[in-house]
Amino acid sequence: MSEPIVTNLAKIWEDENQIMHILFFQRAELTKEDIEEYVKSCVQLSGGKQSLVLTDFSNISYFAMGALKKIIGPELTRITKASAVLVKPSSPIVLTGISFLLKIEKEPFPIKVFTDEKEATNWLLSMKN
């Protein structure tokens, strides 16, 4: 396990299974500009190696499409082996936005959206090899 990194947007840490967890804090809007510190922190925590990533968007009520594009941009693509995205089933705006982006953008790594953390973790562990 690693020491958590806390940015203005999220808490980021690696667990005993070498899964990088990203827990976004509650925020009205996740903008492209907000992502810069977050991206740098993820790259720093990874140490340059590819990681399995569990991103928890459950606290986000809205985000700009440019922000999500940055999350699957080249900096994070280099360090991400697979990504599970956790959303609340009661948050159709976020779920729709993520699903829409994944349909129009070529997935740079395996990405799957979940509403259950245990299912997301199990899927990531299956991607380990």
C-alpha cells in the first residue's frame, strides 16, 4: 500500500493488490483545468509503471467532456493497464456522459463502468495478467 496523495479533486492511493484507487471528492463541476494536478499525482504514484485503476466518480454530479477526455489522455494512458469506473446507479448524467465518451473515443486501454465496487475490483484483478 502507498501513502495517499490528496489533491483538490481526489484522494489517490495504491492498495495491497497494486490497484490504484481514485476517489473524487464531491464537486459541482469537474473541469479540464482541474485535472492537471490530478494527472500529475497519478503519474507520480504509479512510478511510471502500468497500473490497474479504480476510479470512483460516485461523488461527482457533473463534469465537462473535456475533463473526461483528459482523464483518458496520453499521460494517463501510458500508466494505465485497465480502468474500472465506479458510478452511482442514481447518477444517470455521469453514467450517460461516460458511456457516450467511450462510444465516440477509441478506448486506449480496457475500460468498464460499474455500479458495484466489489465487481469492479474483481474485474480489475482478472486483468492483472
